[in-house]
Amino acid sequence: MAGPHSECDQECGKQPTAQSPDMLDAKLWNNPCPFTFRINYLALLYNTPLYSWVQDTYGLKRPEYVVLYSLALADGGSARDVSDTSGFPKNTLSRAIKRLELMGLIDARTKAPGGGRTQALRLSDKGWALIHETRPAFEAQEKRMLQALSEGERQMLLELMSKVVMGAQDLAGELPLAADLGAKGAQIGKP
């Protein structure tokens, strides 16, 4: 894209002029990966202040709070469920879960239905209290971020992003063939 195309894009993209190039403008409109930039940029604006606040106020690291938040949405989920939906590796979540148990924020693990090694994780009363105390800040931050959109636009955005998420589930850990070829090409150029 050469530049902003809608009135909102033009107004939202306006930055003070300076001697250096406008990095945000370049990343928005001259980027070969525009979707992922937008997702990552918004995620940073959302996650950084919230998880800093959670750590400063409650002493919980991001993976620990992600476990709590995930269980608040799907009580009885497993560490694997949290890992698959958060991107955190299982060993990171294992340490987080152990600490949350020691802090009394999740109940002792129980075997999940169906057998195997899967263990169901559940928030304790103390964990639920923390979620009820913190979730409004997360909801308010999202609401602030979506203020530029009408209700219909918000619904459309959520539906489209849900479609992308569902379509991307099988891509975790994979690189496309083109990236594979690029790596081989870089090796060919090495002495």
C-alpha cells in the first residue's frame, strides 16, 4: 500500500513531521507483513502496561496471570490447553502452575476425565477473587483500544480475526516453504 486510504486511516496515521522517517507510517503502509505488524503492535500496547501492573501490584509474572485468566475462561483446563492457546512453552507454564498452587491461587491438580497424564486445573476462591479484581482493567484497556470503531466494525473485526485464528491453528511452529528456501539460499552464499 502506498499510504492511508480511508479518512480514519489518514487521521490515525498523522504523526508530527520530523527529520527521521515516520517508522509507524512505514510499518503500517510499506510493510510486506502488514497484518502481523498490526497484531503485534496492538498486543504490545495492550499487554505491556497490563502485565507490568499485574506484576507490580500482585507479584505475578505474565505466564502466571495467563494461567489464571485462562482458567477463569475455561475452568478445568489443562496446562497443555493453556500452552496451546497462549504460546507459552509447557515448561514455563509448569513453573507458573507450581507457584500458583503454592500461592493458593489454584487448587491442587486433579486427574482430568478420560485418564492419561492430563490434570484439570481450577481456580481457588483466592484465584477467583484476584481475577474479579483485575479483569476490569483488562476489559477497560480493550474497550479503549476499540473506541475508534463502531459497534458493527468491532463485531466484524472480531469475526474476521476469529476466522484467521481458527485457520491458523495448525501453523504453530511451522515455517512456510519460502522461508525454508530463503534459509537455504543464505547458506549457499556462505563461504
